[in-house]
Amino acid sequence: MARVNVFDTTLRDGEQSAGVNLNRLEKIEIAKQLERFGVDIMEAGFPASSQEDFDAVKEIADTVRNCSVTGLARSFKSDIDAAWDALKGGAEPRLHIFLATSPIHMTHKLKKTPNEVVETAVESVAYAKQKGFSKVQWSAEDATRSDYDFLIHVIEKVINAGADVINLPDTVGYTTPDEYAKLFKYVRENVPNIDGVILSAHCHDDLGMAVSNSLSAIEAGAGQIEGTINGIGERAGNAALEEVSVALEIRKDRYDYQTGLVLKEIKRTSDLVSKLTGMQVPGNKAVVGRNAFAHESGIHQDGVLKEATTYEIITPKMVGIDSNNLVLGKHSGRHAFKQKAESFGFELSESKLKEAFRAFKELTGKKKEVTDEDLFAILADKQTENEDVPKYDLKAFQVQYGSINRPTATILLTRPDGEEVEKASTGEGSVEAIYNTLDELLDEEVHLQDYQLSSIGKGRDALAEVYVQLTVNGQKASGRGSAQDVLEASAHAFLNAVNRTLHTKQSNVVKEAQL
């Protein structure tokens, strides 16, 4: 079977999803899980876009050793320099350069002639090759709406300049499977020096065809497939890597191709990305949705009980779903808890492990059964929590609510300077009363942009998880909070978002002092 490389862009294109705002620790955690998942190339970010993104890309490149880490760059020398500085410590540092080639982009966005586009593309690739990157990938942005003959011309030129991978992205999700296959075949047949490079497919899902287009590209000669976990990304998202990989596995009779992905890591990777980005996976999502292996119809249930393959083409075990979801209990010790954390892929410091174990013990006193989902939430929260940074800490709260009374929240809070403060305020609802009170207690100017509530697991004692998007002193921030009580989870999410901005501010102060 032919081997297809997997290029994951969850941390770059995926993070461009509206409302997603990952911090450094969250990016590192996702990167380590992507490494366990077995991706060949990991696009860690856009180093030239900000100091924060540069630092995250650099740390990921310095940490991940079992796959190639790449960064995005525009066709500017300054972007390429920033990418090299961030990636040079990686095991196999790559660069991903892009430049638009469609008439609509060249005319209205770049304001360049076709000849100027070719000249810019060639210069940037040649400059990148001089820097020392192990591989240079060049993307013809909006390739599917480009003139085929112009594509042939510019691709030949950038290959001569040193490009190792040529990406033909369906940037706006415009093409169809047969059209995309024709594009790849045309490029393979008409670019004279194409045999020396790998062709890559990058598909967006605006018309719901990203996965189908990706599979068509593979059949038409793409040696690399690009996408994200859960299909997150700009607008309607990217091709979902878990769907492409499982399709290749299940339909081996149809597709004579394979990837190096570890399929049993799919569910864990999906859950981590969903939790840290705040983007819930729809119940009917292929492969990883909660209903993917649920059978409601009596006819279906009967068939599955007699023979699973009657209605299940994918086994839960294949993608890492354990049917025995009940785990540690109130009598479990710290050693067993640590082993469970390691089985999830978490490597917590001693202090964070101690805090997570304490949170677990508190939960066992409240819940009859503690599940893998509960533990995963506790561990993910602790692993991505910043330590040793002054922050706002919720000490106690109380909410008075009644159908004929205006909700009132009283909150006791410890400020970053260690001072304890207490206030009460009202709102139209209990959550609003809490947020109004917090707003009065904080020194920051905070505005709520979005609020999402979901449950972790099932049953009346399930944990509540709240995800919020705020602007804090004009800076966008997101926060998460989980607890058995919806109101407590809401308060934690709000403070988590605020504290994240304080950590960023503190980091910037430290960097300025070092400079």
C-alpha cells in the first residue's frame, strides 16, 4: 500500500476558528497528543504573526521529536527569518510558504501581476532554502480557482527554486471531488519537474466536501493530506483527519493507501482538542460524535446484538473508545491515579498532580461514579493551568434566587495582590448576577462575548462545563470551568479567562525586562 503523509494544521488553521484562543500550555498539550497520534508534519503556528505565537512554535519545535514541526510564512523575508528562528531547534524543521495564484486574489488582494507573483514565489522559496530548512513547502493559495496553465508555470519555477512539497489548496471549499482529482492529474502530467516533489491536498469544508475532496486527491496522486482534528478551522473548517484516516482503513478494498496514524488515539485527540478549543463535537459527527456508535432503532439494536457488523462498520475500540468507562473510586490511591493520568498521555508536575488528585478526591465525595470523562476534564484543566502567577482566586460564593426575587450573588475573592474582597450584586439571572459581581470585584475592564454550557458525561450528577469568550482590557480571552454546579463552573470559567490575560501580561513584562 502507498504511504500518504499526514500534515496536521490544528494548531495553525484550526486555531483560526472563530472564538478559539489557545494559550502556550494548551498548544503544547495538543502538540504532544498529535505526536502520539502519529502525524508526520505538525504545523505549529504562524511565528511572524505575534511574539506569543513565535514562543509557542519555538517551544513545540524544541519539545516534539517524533515528527516534523513546521510554521507558516508569507512570501516575506521577515516571515521566513522568524520561522527559522522559531523552528531551527526542531528535529526536522520545515517551512510552509504560501502565495495566492487565482485571478481574484492576485487582482484584489495582492494587487500583483502574474509575472510579479511568479517572481515573488521564486525569490521566497530560494531564500528559504538558504536558511537550512529540511523541507520547504510552497502553497498556491486558492489553487482550485486558479488558471491551470498559470499554475503549471509557477509550480515549475518554484520547484526549480528548491520547493520540496507543492500544496494545491481548495482555500474556499469551492471545488468538487472530480474537479479536484482533475487538477492533481493535470499538474502531474504537465509540470516537467513534478517527479522530484510531493503533492499535497488542503481542503476546506464550505460545501461539505473537504473529506471527499481529500480522498479524491489521494487517488489522483497526492502524497500528503492536510487537515485538522474534528475538522475545525476557518469558516466551515478543514478536512477532518480522523475521518480521512478511518475511511482509508475501513475501505482498504477501495483505497490502496495508508497513513502512519495511530487510530486508537483518535478519540483522546478529539476530546482534548474539543475541550481546549471550546468547540463541541456535534453528536452526529462521523467517527467521534457521541452518537457515532449509538443505536436507537429497535431493528438496529437487534442486529448489533446478533452481529455488530450489521450496523457498525467502525468498532469503538478502533478509535480508542473503551466500553468500560467506569474507573477510579473514592478508595483509589495516588499511585493508581498517576497511572491513569499517564494512560491519558498527561505528564503532570508533582504540584499539579497533587492538585488534580485533590480535585479527584473531592469529586468522589460528590459523585457515585467517577468516569474517564470526569478524570480527563480534571487532568486537562490542571495540566494547562499556569503556575506561579498572581491571579484572582474564587474563595466562596452564594446566590439567592427565587421566581419572585431578583437574583443576588455574593462573592468572596482573593485578588492578585493577596487582598481578600467581598461584594454582592444582582442580575436578571443567576449567572448574570455572578458575572456582575465579579465585574465589580476586578480591576480589569471585562465584557462577555459568548457563553457556552455543556455536560461532561451523563446523568443528574454529571459535571457541568462552561466555556466563555471575553474581552479583558480590550484583549480577547477565553476561559473554561467545570464543576458539578453550573453556577460554580460559570464563575471559574470567567476567572480563568481573566487570569489567562494576566499571565500573558506578566510574560510580556518579563520579556521586556530581559531585553
